[in-house]
Amino acid sequence: MGILDGNPKDEPLHYGEIYEIWVFSLKAKGCISAYRAYQYHVGDKELRKTIGEIIDQSELEVTECDEILTHNGIVPTPKLPERPEVKLEEIPVGVRFTDQEIAAMVAADISLGLVSCSAIMGNSIREDVGALFAKYHATKAAQGFKVLKMIKQKGWLIPPPLQVKRPDKEA
């Protein structure tokens, strides 16, 4: 029998796993708060629904990460306070985020979430932790494709410079 090859849930977390799970939970809580604010700014129904789905996923991630931390004697970060509800028409035009801006911020957050999940998977020695973040990674990848498709369909994509004409090759 090797070192740490019993039931993964009975194995101790190493300090890197503790830190990464704790920070991931903190970031997810921040995303929940920010995305609830974005929902008040969004005019597009499809984008609002997608943001709601991302909030639901983030709440699941918080629950599962905080459960691991608590099970291992680590106090998770507190949840942020609920935001008061506001109607889109009540937000002054000069401070309101546009749907295009929100979609771009959400896409960037998903991209960072993918990188974070990959790093945690790579640093984990507990199989259950690696598998959990592999699940999150797959979910975020699917969310990213959905948001990208939406951004393209709605004409919100601002592409980087495209190579339309390639330089002639010298013989």
C-alpha cells in the first residue's frame, strides 16, 4: 500500500489544495455578487438567462468547496450580502453597463475560471479534488462556448486583428 492511497476523502488536504479551494470559493462568491448586479443591467433575455445559469453553477461550486473546507476544519470565507433589486429603467444611462460589455466581462471571467480549474487539477494530489475541478472545468468550457456563440450571433464580438491576406511566400 502506497502513501495516501486509501479513500481520498479521508486523506488530508495539502496546504496548496486548501489555499486554492479557499480562493476559488472566494472568487465564486464574488462572481455571484457581481453577476447579480449584471442581471439588473442586462436588457437581452438570452444573456440574462445565461448569467442566471452561471450564478446557479457558482452557487453549486461555493457549496461543494465550502463543504470540503469545513470537513477538513478550515473556515470558508463568508458569503457576500444580497444586493437590493433594481429595475433596468432605474439605472442611469451613464452608469449602466451595456449587454456587449457584460458579455465580454462574463467571457473573460469564464476564461480565467478555466485556467484556475486547470491549475488546481494539476496541483491536487487528492483524486476527489482533481475530479471536482475537472467537472468545473468541463462546465466552464461549455459555458464559454455558449457565451462565445451568443456574442458572435448578436454581433457583440470585437475580434483582434484578423489576417485577411497572407503575405506572399518568397521562393
